[in-house]
Amino acid sequence: MTFTWPAVLLALLALPLLVALYAWSERRRVRAQAAFGSPDLLPNVVDRSPGALRHLPLAVLLVALAAMIVGVARPHATVSVQREEATVILAMDVSRSMKADDVEPTRLDAARVAANAFLDEVPEKFRVGVVSFATRAVVGVAPTDDRDLVRTALDTLAPGEGTAIGDAVALSLELGREVRTDDGETPPRTILLLSDGLRDGGRVDPVDAAASAKELGIPVHTVLVGTPEGVVREELPGGFTRIIQVPPSPETLRELASATGGEFFTALDDEGLRTVYEELGSRLGTRQVSREITDLVAGGAAGLLLLGGVFSAFLFRRVP
């Protein structure tokens, strides 16, 4: 906790003096009673002594005074508030293996559906960009809060060749670099990469891309698409069909997520996607800010003063 006017807190030193003054007053009162009456006759006049409870109103009053002094010093506390701005890059694998239909209707279509479902959950002010990658990585749409543009970019994705995962991460890191919030800060960024795994081509090694992401503090969350039974069928001249086995390769995606502080997921169903939303929400959904809490402290002080008055008036039938 910090204070705008910390010097005001020196007034708290007066509270022990008030306690000492009260103790001196109590001893003086007892001596005065003894001088004008016999302590042995007191039980015949008073049913019972109030005991330590008689000090309760004063204790409450002192706590209220302390709260008032703290309030005058204008305290600030670090609190979590809902974040309104962030950038998420959807890196979509469009390599040849994404044509496999082991995940219906195809791996690419399933990834596209998952990305659209993700858009439904992202706060409206979050900017979302799309990067597609096959032999090379290209920008589908720069980070924007226009969801229609993002969905159009996802709809136009088409399979290619190669799997340049490192290039996709490197290009995703560049997107959103110049985005600034209203107060001049760079909003947090994260990358959600959907792929069936194994690198095939590209200029940037995934290990180097992961190192760059870690240095920038940008986590890369990866989602593995596909099953071990995945195959791609290609039509050849003469009416022949070539069947290519394309099992997913989770190692690269798992290492990429681990190296950048992201999470590795293996499911595109509702439960798996919900985990993605929750993870991203915990990382992007709130931020720590310093907020003045004078109103809370002042309200507490007022409540304590009222409580002290109630104790004095009703517990001891003493109107202040």
C-alpha cells in the first residue's frame, strides 16, 4: 500500500498518547471515588461492575480515528481490474497434412471452427490477427477488433505445402508490435497456434522463434490437430490415388509452448477449447493497477464511529 500524503500518518503517533491519557483519567477517577466513599459499600449501590467492557467504545473510537487518519493520507492499493485491451494472434496451419479427414470434416476445417468458436469468447476490445503458414507464413489479417474481417480471413484459408512453424511464430511476434493503448502502453500479446505438428521447411527454426517469444514475454499456446490414423489422398495421373500417412507430431508444439510459458492442448472439442479460453483469460483477462481506496477507508471509519456510538448508547445506556 502506498500513500499520496504519507506525512499525515505521523498523526497516528497521537493515538498512544490518547490511550495513556485515558488510562491516567481512569486511575484518577478511581482515586476520587475512594476519597468520597467506601469501596466496601459499592456492591450495595451497583449490581455489578462494567468490567473491561467499559473500554470497548473507546477502543472502537480509536480504531475509527486511525482509519480516518489513514484515509486523509489517501492510500493506494494494487488491485486486479478487468483488462480491456490485448492482442491475440491466431496462427493457422494450412499445410498439406491439414487436408486429412481424421478430424471431421478435415483438420483445417476443424481448426477453423475452433478459431471461430474462440472469437465468440474473446472480449470485444481485444484485437485479433490471423497468420496462416504452409511453406511460408503470411498475414491473413492484421490485429483488429473487427470480428467480421477475422472471420473472413479464416474462411479464405486454403491448404498449401510445407509447415513453416518457426516462420509463423516469428511473423506473429511482429504483428501488434506498434499497437498502443490510450495511455501509451503496449497491450499484452499472446499467440494461439493450431497445427498438426512437425516442421517442414521454413527459414526460422521453431527453437529460435520460441527464444524470441520468451524474450518478448509473449506466450505461445499450441493446439494439436489430428489423430495417428490421419492420411491424405492425392489424385495422380491415370486415375491412381496416392495415400500419404500424416500422423500428428506433438513434440514441436509441446516444446514451443513450454519454452514460451504457454500451454499445450490436444483437444478441439468444447472441453478442450474451454480450457484454452480459461488459460488465456487468466493471462490476459486482468491487470494489476494502483487504485486509491480512500473512500473505502473513510467508509470503514464512519461505520466504526457509528458502532462506537451504538455501544455507548445502548450497551451502557450512555449518550455521548
